[in-house]
Amino acid sequence: MTSGASSHSPAVPSHTCARLLAAALVSGVAAGLIGIAMAFLLEGFEWLFYGVGEGTLPQRVQAAAAWRRIAAPAVGGLAAGALWWWERSTGGVVGVEAAVGDVSGRTGRHMGLLRPFADGVLQVLTVGAGNSVGREGAPRLMAGAVAARVSSRLGLQPRTARTLVAAAAGAGLAAMYNAPLGGAAFAVEITMLAGMRRRGVWLAVPVSLLATVVSWLHSGGRPTFQVTMGAPDTATLVAALPVAGLAALLGVGARSLWRRFKDHRLPDTWALPLGIGAAGLLTGAASLWLPVLPGNGRDALEAALVSPVTAAALASLLGVVVLKPLLTGLTLGAGATGGLLAPSFALGGSAGAAVAVAANLAGWQVSIPVLALVGAGAVLSITQRAPVFGTVFVWELARGPLWVLALMAVVSVCCWWLTSPLGLDRHIRPRRRGGPASS
């Protein structure tokens, strides 16, 4: 045959399709189970460090003694830092980005399982102790490592294996937050390279859906946040304009701040555990005023969504806006491995809720949860340079009405487009093997 279609789109052997299907099934199920395991592990670490058996992290923080609130992040950071020091001095960890970026496929085949899983446990330990850094890097790394191992065992081609590793990483995120579309968008828009995305989306979506369904064994299919949002109203739509402007400024500022901290992070020496411990000490001290500051930022967004209309609530929201990105930057600059997704949406959600609370105090009735979601999606879109992911992922956290999704999409895309000329398109990626996660 001489047609262009046959020369460029050869038939895929049936045994190749069978191997890919098997690899996708194993990777999706593994990602879901990893998400469940990390949820239980996080609860266990929170109980260990704060001595409170039940409740959210802010509730455990408030119930713990003052000395324990200060000491928990410091001790957790010191322990994790010491173990990271050993890990990095003995070879480090091959990350998902490195595996996906290597066209030869050799990097993915060398990921292994022991080190990625050990590193993931350390990330969850750090967050469970109260340190201000994202926890979503752990399931992404673990799920990506499983996909790399399965791909190698089944003999998948390097391009297919790399695509599956990216899809599995997004599935790990989907399972952690019960957000299948957001996980697929993360895999396609952030983890995959430009030439992989068109075909990769057909793999990322089903793998994320499968992982999410498996995670329902723990979550029951409930959204991460359950809030009530009514019909659209003019006041809320108008108030979204200042939220968009504030989110753009905060997104640019946070991304630049975190990049600076990462570019000048402490070396992997004895300074590593001391630095992370010191950052944890500051986080613990700040928690005496704001119990929502410890942890990755999930609880800060939840507090923003249900924020009451009081001056004290406004002060707390502004405190999160100022302190959360700073504490996260200090933790990452000290050398901790972790994500930036939750700190980003916590920052944006708190800023959006602050605008809403201020408007309500001034007598202008607007929806606090809607503006919190708008701000969260916009800031996440800017810090990750991924407007589709930022919008869909944050919307899935609460599964609000479709009009909220539309409003979030407009604001996120506008903020992303307006901030693109500022030179922020380079991803925040580690310079050294085994360094902090890229997002």
C-alpha cells in the first residue's frame, strides 16, 4: 500500500494491544490502592505526632498541647530530613518527570520500586507531622514507579511506557483526591511532553477513572469537599473580577517565590535535617495562631469554603494568604520533597474567600464557596501553568454546579493568559536527582 495513512499509521499487533491493556489495568488498580494506603498512612502519622486519634489535622492541632503543636513539625522534619540525606547520598530517587522525559526509556526502567515507595512514605510523614508542603507527590511517584516496572516486564515500547508512567502519575493524584478528570488533566497537561499529549489523553483518562473507582473503597465516592452553592447571582459574578486580579498577583508571586527557594535550597548534607526541622519549628509556632497552617493546604481550603462572615475569619484568611506560601517556600528551600498543588489552591481559595467575606461585611451578598473555588483554580492554574488542570481539578474537589465550572474556566484562562508574558512558562523542576518534586 502506498497511501499516507498506511505509511504513518501502521496496524498495531493484537498482542501489543493486549500487553498495553494489561499494563493500564495493573497501573490503574495500583494507583487506586496507593491512594487508599497513603490516606491511611497520613492519618496514622497525624495521630503519632499529635496524639489525637480522630478528626481533621486542624482539629488534632487544636486538641494537642501547645508544646506538641510546635514540636511535631520540627521533629517530623528532622526525621524525614535525616532519611532524605541518606537516600540522596546513596543515589537518590528517579522521578516521574525524568522517566517521562527520557525518550530512550532507560530512566524509567531504572526507577525501581523500593526507593520511590520509601520516598513517598517520607513525603507523607512530613505532611502528617504538619510541615507545610504538598502530599500529592507521593502517590504520583509511587504509581509512576509501578507503571514503569509493569511496562518493563511486559516489554512495552519506550514511547508507550513513558506515556503510561505519566498517566499512572496522574491516576495517583486522582485517587488521592477523588478527581479523575483532574488527574487525567495533570498527566496530559503537565507530566506528558508536547508530542505525547494527543494520544496520551486516551490512556490517561481511563487509567485515572479506574484508579478513582478503586479509591472509592475508602472515600465512598464522596467529593473531597461538600459545600452548597446556589444559582448564579450578579453580585458573585462581579466580585469574581477582583478575585481574578488578586489571584493573578498571588499566583505569579508564589511561583516566583517557590522557584527562588528551590533554586537556592540547602545542600544534601547535615544541613538538610536541621533546615527542614527549623522550617517545621516555624510552622508549629505559627499554628498556635492559625491551626490550618500545618499540613499540605487541603484543610486551609476547606476552612475557606465554609468561612463565616466575621472580622476574625477575615484575619485568619489573610493570615493564610501571607504565611502559607512563605512556610511552604521555607520547607522546600530547606530540602524537603513535596508538591505545590495543595499549597497553591489553599492560597487562592483563602484569597477568594477573603474577598467574599470582606464584601459580605460591607453589605454586598456574595457566595463565599464560589469565590473561594474561583481563586483556588486561578492560582493553581498560574503556579502550574496549566489552566485546564487548575480549573477541572479544583472544581472536582467540590463538584459544584456547571455554572461555577464555567466561571472558574473563564477566570483561570484569563489569569493564565495575562501572566504568560511574565516568563513563567518554565516548570519548577529539580536540578538534582532525588530533589524536590516538580509540582
